[in-house]
Amino acid sequence: MIHLPVHPMTGRLITVVGAVAAACAISSTACAATYTPAAHAAPAVAQCAGASDLTLKVPVSQEHTTGGIKYYTLEFTNKSKSTCAVSGYPYVTMISKSGKQLGSPAGRGLMTIAPLVRLAPGATAHTTLAYHGAMVSTARGCGPVATAYELRVYVAGQKLALYSAMGVHACSNTGHVYLTVTQPFRA
């Protein structure tokens, strides 16, 4: 017979479960007052539904350049009347004035675990978009260089896009990644 080691936490959990079972056997009122994790868990919050719940702003005053890469803060504000949540990385592309996608979608940072950010009405979540302007050229396989008209942004799992003006040079062909969302949503 194989005996598995009992970790101290497991032993305490078994003791607590045994005490709760004994209390329930003695008195139904003691059983009704016992702790259940579900009773103290945070209430479920619906996912923010893109443009119907959020606004997107790219404040130019927060733009900064490091090593030839321009960084833009993307601000997502809950405009609805109820709390909603965002998580992960937004899906970002540049588009032309006619609505055509310019180049490939933005790449993503390396974080694999993204927090769930709850947004009360009026609250804002942020992420950062890196623009690698030096990579935008016909010599680098971009195809003709165009001027982007807007950012088109989708929040994970949503079909309603958010838009913000963005007049930078962009690749016209896909395959060349010149944008990176450097981190997941944060409060």
C-alpha cells in the first residue's frame, strides 16, 4: 500500500471539514452559519463589451520615445452604468481613412498571466502600445508606406471595435509587425 504524504495545510483542511461535519450533525443552525468560500467570493462581473461599454483615448501628452521606439498609453474608460471587466491584451491594428487594415496586427508582450481588471463606471484601465517607426519602410518589406488614420482596437472576445485617431506611418502589406502591445490591461 502506498502512503502519500499529508501536507500540513491538507491536515488542517481535513480537521476543519471534520469539525464542520460534526457541527452540522449536532445542530442545523450551526451548519447554516458555517463559512463557505462562495459566500465570500467576489461577485461575478460581466466582460466589458467593447464600444458599447468603453471609450478609447490615446493621450499624446503621455507619448514618450526610448531607443527610437515611441510608446503610447491606451486608456480604456468604462462609460456604462455598471461595473465590467477587461483582461489580457487588446487586439490593435492601424487602419486607413477608408477603413482598410494597414500591415499586421500588433504583437503582444511576454506576460502569459493577465489580471482581471474590474472597472467601475468612470474607471480607466491602461496598456501601452510600442510603435517601431524605424521598421516602417519599403526596404524592410512593408510594401508602400501609408499614413494611418486611426487605431482600431478590440477588447478580447468582443466584436465592437474602439477607435482613436493616430496619424503615423504604417506598412500597407501584412507580415511585418511594427506595433507591440507591451503589457496586458492594468488598473
